[in-house]
Amino acid sequence: MTEKKRSIKPDEQAVRERLLQSALDIFNEKGYATTSVREIVEAAGVTKPSLYYYFGSKEGIYTELMTKPFGILEKMLVETAHEKLSSRQRVLRLYEGIFLLFMKNLKAARLMYSIYYGPPQGAPFIDFEGYHLKIREVTEFIVKDGTRSGEIRKVNADTLTCVLIGALNFVLEEQLCHRAPMVDKKGLASMIAFIFDGVAPSKSKRKR
């Protein structure tokens, strides 16, 4: 019995995904607080015991929806911070990775913004601010690396970090709009290049 629970079969994985997607759609449509377990399982075409078996509760399914993408983000932050690349290349790789992760989980991002900025909905606490601070810390670490190596001229590291994150946040929040055109990954890369060109020492502005 233990072995069966440890490995999820393809059909079981399909049930999990249906539950996750149904919950995400309804949370976005109605809000977390007013969504019931019954609505989620009916939309997923399964029974209540299935939801309880895989996620334990409505709170459990919400927690998985929110924390799974952030687990990928944490790994991305650790790997990119210490890559043997220039500061410009590391920031660009990190921010492009965040952009792609955001786009892949756009519905979850919409839910996150509604929970964080909207009225309290009784959802389980997720430390959204903590993840923002981790992005800031890694960005500042890379900026300081660039200053030490001479790639970036001596500027206020905190200010440059805020400018870079501001560009990232602007592009991410654009994706939540229901209009087009929006700044895409290529546009994000152009913004990052523009910022780095502005803080590059005069003799190395053309270097990449």
C-alpha cells in the first residue's frame, strides 16, 4: 500500500492536474473564500474523496498552486547567482527565466496578485514578499559582482537593483493586462541592455 501511494500513476496524475486546474479557474473567477470543494470537484469531474486524498483540503490545493512555481524560482535564483557569466548575462538569464515561469503560470500569477493586493480572502499564508526579497537579494549580489569586476561603474547598488527589478515588474504586470501589444521577453531584454549600457564604464559600453 505504501509503494502505491509513493509513486503516482499517469491516471492519478491526470486527476491531480484536473483538480489543480479546476481550482485555479474557479479561484480566479469567484475568489478563494467563496469557492467550495464541491465546485472544484464537480468542475474536475471527480469526487470529494479524490481531492482530500491528493491535497487534504481546499487549503492544500491552494498551497500547491502557489508554492510549486516558487520552488522552481528558488532553484533558478541559486543557479543563476553563481553562474560563470557577466553580470549583464546573469541578470538577463534570470529575468528571462522568471518571465517564462510567469507566463507558464499566468493564471496562478493572477490569483497571487488578487490575494496579495485584494481584500482578505482567508487563504493560507504564503510569503510572497519573501520571494520578492530573494529576487532583490540575488539581483543586488550580481550588481555588486559587476561593480567589483569593473563591468559596472561605481553606482549605488541598491538604486541599480531597484531600477532592474522595476523593469522586470513592469513587464510581468503588463502580462496581466487584457490588451495588446504588451512588452514581451525581447522587450525585457532590450530594457535590461539599456540599463546596463547606462552604467557601463565608458570604454566598455560596447562590450557584452
